[in-house]
Amino acid sequence: MNNISIAFSSQATLGESPVWSQSRGRLLWVDTLAASLNVFDPATGQNIAHTMPSPLGFVTETHEGQLLVGIGCHIERVDETTGKRQRIATAPHAQNGYRLNDAYLDPTGHLWVGLMDEGLSEGSGYLYRLAPNGVWETIDSGFTLINGIARSLDGGTLYVTDSRHGTIYAYEHDELSGEVGHRHRLIDIAPDEGKPDGLLIDQEGYLLSVLFDGAGIARISTDGDIVQKITLPVLRPTSCAFDSSHKYLFVTSARLGLSPTTLANMPASGSVLRIDYERIMRQGSAA
């Protein structure tokens, strides 16, 4: 695995939601259950952790450089200098035992975000879009563990993952109006390959689905075929993000629920990994 290294040995319980901050030149990520908002500098290896309430579902950066986090069923704006938080929105179906999970901020400033039941009741999850003016729209429902959300390079397709069912859905999407149309199953990933979790689109338009319990990342075509798998030194990778150059891919991971034996065999579990994605693509093989 010469193309894969440990960027930061964080030992996160549930590392999640990596996002590259263009304004900071840093990687933003969260530990959902340990409730830390992290700002990692790959150049120095320094990671600054800010304590937040739990559960901390995601972090994202607005086009103005502001940080938004999902805390429980609420979205809050965070001042990373003072640590002060300002609640700006609450999910329409907020209730006890539910929380916001994964999120994606699109180029128009709309936040796509999922709501999940922590008890994973069948079909209890929602997909929302939050407009910059604070107006919520319920896009779809019936998810059990709503996760990775991403958009095609041309803006014509929205992808959404239900990890519990191992399914990535594709929706028709109008980039100008934001309207979402017909949904179909893009791919069903077999349980023995892992559970599809975080989702990202690479510069060639392929989907990168991180495989929780699958120790890898599946590179998937827009036809729904797995064309490549990148093997990772952690059993439970969760999500991924490119740096500004798109040369390097950062991957968060979890120690949650792993046995002492697994942790001994995969000591990098919970770390933030760095993949030389450009080199792997040149080589045309996984790591």
C-alpha cells in the first residue's frame, strides 16, 4: 500500500464527513460520537479539535467560508475562533432518537442532507434540501440509513446512498431549477463487499463509494458497474474528500464496534488516511 498512508492517527470512534476547505487549505472532518469538529493541516500534520455536542453528523463549508455542522436534528453555524454556535435550522421531521447524518452543499448553495432514526427503523429516513434562504424541501423518504450524497459533474444526476440496504440511488436532477425527478437503483452492493457509506465523484465522473466493513473504496461507473476497488488498511472506512489539487484523497474511518483482535490487526482504524489517487489511477490498479 505504498500509495496509502496515515495522514493523522486520530483513533476516532466514528470519523466522518471529510470536506476540503478551500478558504483554509485544510481538511474539515468530525468524530460523530466523540463530538469533535476537526481542522487538519496536511502540510504540518497538525489537527485542531473543537468540542461540540453529540451526535455531530457532518461539517461543511459555505461558499463564503462559514462552517455549518449538523448537531442532532439541527444545523448550526460555528465560529471556529470562539467556538460559538448559532442555530440556523431544524429538520422538518425532527424528533427524539433522530439525527442528521450525511450532507452535501451544491454549487448553488443548497444543502442536501439526510435525517435518520438512530434505531434504524425500516424506511424512517428522509432526504431534504435546505435553500440558502432557510426554506426546507422534503425531496424523498423511505430510507433506513441515509448516507453518501453527491451530484454528477454535469449536475444532471443526484446520487444518494442507503447503507442499510447496500443501495446507491440515482435521481434525475435539473441543475437550473433544482428539481428532482425519477429515481432508479444505480447499484446494489453485496453485504460481503461492505456497506456503501460516504460518496464522492472523481474528475472523470466515476462514483467513489466508501465501503464500511469492506476495507475499501469502490469506483463505480455511471452505468452502475464497479470498475475498481481500492483496498484500505482499515475495516470501517466511512467517507472521503479530495484536496484542492484532486491528487490526494483523504479518507475518514471508525473504531466503533471493532474487536480487540481486529484493532490489533488493523491499528490504523479510526485514522484519517491519505491516498495518492492520481498515482493509483495512473497505475490502473488498487494501491
